Amino acid sequence: MSFSWSFWLLKRRKIISELEAINSWFNKRREEFYGLIARKIRGKEKLRDEGYFPFDLGDLERICRLDSRKA
């Protein structure tokens, strides 16, 4: 079964909104950030435009390479 990337984008938004709902039960005096980490994320730009922080393995690899250059 094949799904379009828009289906998966909606699925990711649902996961994040569920996390926001659960977190609303707790301390409301702090600033919160929501992110998603997966092997591959298509549509990361749309999620970033909505204020979320999506990272996939490619992003983490780039971060590790940048960090290793500082050492």
C-alpha cells in the first residue's frame, strides 16, 4: 500500500498535536518546543514553517560532521 507524502504530513501533525494536548495538562509557564525525529521526513520545510523542529538522519549526520570539525 502506498501513501502520498501529504498523508504522512497529516499523520505527523496528528502525532505532534497529541503531544501538545498531553503536555497542556502540565506546567503552562514554560516555553515549549515540539519536534519530530525519523529516518526520513519529507515536507520538513512545511513543518518548520509551522514552528516545529523536524530532524531526519540526514540532518543528524550533517550536525555530527559540523561538530567533528570543531574538535
